[in-house]
Amino acid sequence: MASVPRIYLDNAAATVVDPRVLSAMQPYWREHIGNAGSLHAEGVRAHRTIEDARERSAEAFGVHADEVIFTSGGTESNNLAIRGLVELLAEERSLTSMHVITSDVEHSSVRDCVDQLLRKGVQVTRIPVDETGRIDLVKLRGALRPETVLVSVLYANNEVGTIEDIPGIYKVIKRFRRGAKSQMPYFHTDASQATPWISCKVDALGVDMMTIDGQKVHGPKGVGLLYRKRDVHLKPILYGGSQEHGLRPGTPPTPLIVGISTAIAIVEDERDFYVPQVSEMRDTFVSTLSSTVGGVLVNGPERDARTAGNANVSFMGLEGERFVLELDARGVAASTRSACLKTNKPGSYVVQALYNDRQRARGAVRFSLSRFTTGEEMKRATDIVIDTVRKLDEAKH
């Protein structure tokens, strides 16, 4: 008897590689194996391939090719943006004289990076969010001060899908800069979760730095990029070579760079087509759950203010982690929070920040769809989720 295929609904953690991306990468594993730093023909080919990929990525975001730095992924890009800026400025001023602003609901790669700076003496302000997951622009305006060197705010939240008002934040920062007659604070956003679902054209966002992660856009794992505006100077956080404009040493992984650039180009071309389809599947899933089983609360903003693939719901009275394990045993992959977050504290810190409700945070489960998710999969998943809720409810009584 054939086994029933599993249903993967954890695309906010990692996505399947697009077959076209896999095909584009294939020649660089065995045929074109040169190191881009070598002088021979194979090395020259690798160098040209990487620069072509850089041009293609830059075009997708409307930036200059020399503003694109390839990294190992979103975490390294976030660290390079935040630590790279602060550590360069620390050559001329003390850490205690610098101030960084971020939000209460950042990805752990930003949260932990900022925590490390805080331990070293950097002043940190975390702006709270409302029940939709957006920061209060009035509070942001009040938090800015002459020593503020960086504002880092997530474009699309990895847990509840909130699309942040990045252009609005930029306007606040721009007004402050004008009044202070300074080019700081610089503005960074982690757009890893945003890229598959919404435009990341830099001109419209106003950011000075932007993080992209290959595994979130149906590209390969182990590669990302950082957009860094030409007039923003950073200090490397790794040492050992002059690659990537001296900011990211190490042999560039040609296949992975080809992969991420191809994936980004595909997303840019096809986003308008698949987003409405995914959004409709997500909405049907959420509305069916809400109308069929009791104690279901949708976390985050309304449908148009969140990424199309995100559905985050709390099953009140149930433990999210146990629920995810039950779903896993029945062939559905979901999650309670970011896969990067390892902590003994149960529940979602993002949902806790939105509602200040520990029970709601403990019962939160994230279902994240992709453009490859099918309607048939979502119908099966809906039935399994509903049946699992009933099973767990019965076990309590």
C-alpha cells in the first residue's frame, strides 16, 4: 500500500529548491569548478559567472551591482550589517556612545546580535509593536537621538507575517536626519521573509542595507546576500581574504550564488501571478478552522497586511509544541516559531509581544505555504488539523 505524501507547511523555515534553480546550478558542481580568484580560464569563468549573478540580483532590487555582497545566509547578512557598522564606528568613538534601535519582534539573528552589542555597552532601544505586529512610528520618532547610529526593523515578520511599514519608518528617519544634519542613523531591514511575497525595490523602501536569504525564495541553503548602499561603510566580521569588496572573505560558492540569483529573478518575474493563489488557499484554510473548531484565534494583522503564505493561529487551551508533534506524526509539517530559535521557554515570543497573553503564545502554531503548495494539500491539511484539535481536546477530558 502506497504511503500518503507528507504535507510541508513550514516554508517560512526553508523552501524547496525550484527545479529551474537546480538546473541553473548543476553545471557548477562538476563541469565549471574553478575558483573565482584564480587566473586561469576556469577561474575567469567562475568570476564572470558570479558577477553576472550579482548584476541579476542587483537588477531585481533596483540597485548597483557593487552594492550586493554575497554571504552564507540571512544570519550572516544581519550580523555583517549590524556588527559591521558598529565595529567600524567603534574605531572612532566608544561603544557606550552609540545607540541602536530595533523592534520587539525581530528574528533571533538580529535580536541576539543586538543583545551582544548591549552587553558590550551599546545603548539599545526596542520599540514595542501593536496587535498587528507593527511598530509605533510615534515611539520610533521619540526614540531617535543624536547618538543613534542604526535602526533595524524586519520587513516581514517570520512568525506572524506582518508586513512592516518600511517606507513610513524611512520617512521618520529621513526627517530626523534632516533636522540633525546627519546621514545617520542608517536604516537596515531583514527582508528574508518578504522577498517571495512583496516587492523589495530599494528606492521604494528607502533602506541603506537589506538582508536576503536564499532558502526562503526557493533557492539553495547556505547562501544569502546583503544590499549595502555605496556610502555605507562596514567592517568585515570575518577575515582571510579580500573577496566581496573586502567585506566577506572566503572562496565564493559559485553554484549557490548562481542559485540565489536565479531564484530571486524567478520570484521577481512570477510574484504577481502566484501571490493571489496562495493567499486564497491560506484564507480558506484559516476561515475553515475558525468556523469549525472552537478556541481558534488568528494571530497578526488582517490578510492584506501580512504575507500571503503565512497563517499563524493559537489553539487556546492546547500546547503548540505538542500540537506540532501530533501533526508531524500524521504527516503535516508546521512549527510553533522560528526554526532558528532554541530556547527552553515554550511558545512564541512574537505572539507574546503582540498580545501579552502567555496562553495565546503557548498555543500558537505557524502554517506557512509556498507557491508550490497545492489546493489538494491544503484540503487534506485542514482535515488533519481539525481532527487533531478534536483528538487533543478529547484527551483533556
